Amino acid sequence: MGSGKLAANAGTSQCEAGTATEGSGSGRLIVKIKSVAANNKKREFLITSRAGRDFYFPYQKAASPIGKDNQVRKVYVDSELGREAFTFLLDSGEEGSIHIEQVLDFNKDPNYLAELLIYQLTTECIKRVEQAQISRRQLARQLNTSVPQLYRLLDPVNTSKSMKQLISLLSVLDCDVDLVVTPGGVATQVLSSD
């Protein structure tokens, strides 16, 4: 477990974690939590990433909402979850964890949303490649790239690829890609096969 500092009268408990990095050599954005604090008066968590960005997450968005009569007693960055989540303990003894992806999704973090869009395009590419009656070597030739590069392009964990590469692959697979932007600011893609 982690160590935490409890400010009993201030309505705030907080903990700081050791060093962790944001980003990795594989191109995958990994957000590590540096510190987390619970504010029982505002009924929200304040999460600080290793890069120094602050995010807020309201109690009511937790998997099991935290009631007004059941305050957060302790909160800490959970090293057992790779410092990618934090765990809180309530006055009732209940315990819960919140992953950083939930926090990023709630805050509409632009990096997270861009990565999510690339991931969705990648999974669609994988599905279309599996359905295609064309070899990987022929696909690579049509994309003017190597077979290993094609496999990197189809790797869902690798986020260093561009949307241009994914759209080019879908085009070679005889698919049209239409991007629809909704007023709420959430971008989604609609894929249709010709």
C-alpha cells in the first residue's frame, strides 16, 4: 500500500508518489500519477500527473458514488496498479480505485482523445486486414513500405503512427473514411466499405 498524509480538519487528504515517467520509447502515452488529494468539501479528487498537469475528478463519477455521509478518509497513488491509478478508503471502510484513463476521459484530455481515435482506427484496420483477400506483403508493397512497418502500423499499442498512415491503409483496403465532428467536441469516425 502507500503512505498518505491526512489533514483531518481541512477536509483534504493527499499523498505523493515516487518518480514515474509520462511517455515511453514505444510511442505509447503512459500517464503516471505523481500525487492525488481528496477534497471532501468540494467532493472531488485532485490528480497531478508526473508532467505536472492537474486533473479534477468528482466523487460522483466513481464506480460506486461516494455519499455525503461517507467521506474519503485516505487516498494514495497505488503502486500495485503501476502508479496509473489511485485508491481511496472511505469512513465506512469501503475501498475503491480509479484509473487515470477514467480521469483523462472525464477531463476530455486532448492527448488521450487523439490516442483513442488512433486506437479505434487501428482496430478497424486490423479487422479489415483480416477480412481482406490480400497478403501482408502485397499490402506493404501498395503502401510503399516494409512488412515490419506494416506490422508496427497494425500494433494497437504503438501510438507513434499517424492517422495519415492508417487512412492510407484503409484506402488500399478499399474503404472510405469519413470523420464526423459533433458539437460536443467529441470526434468519431464512420467507416464504410465500398
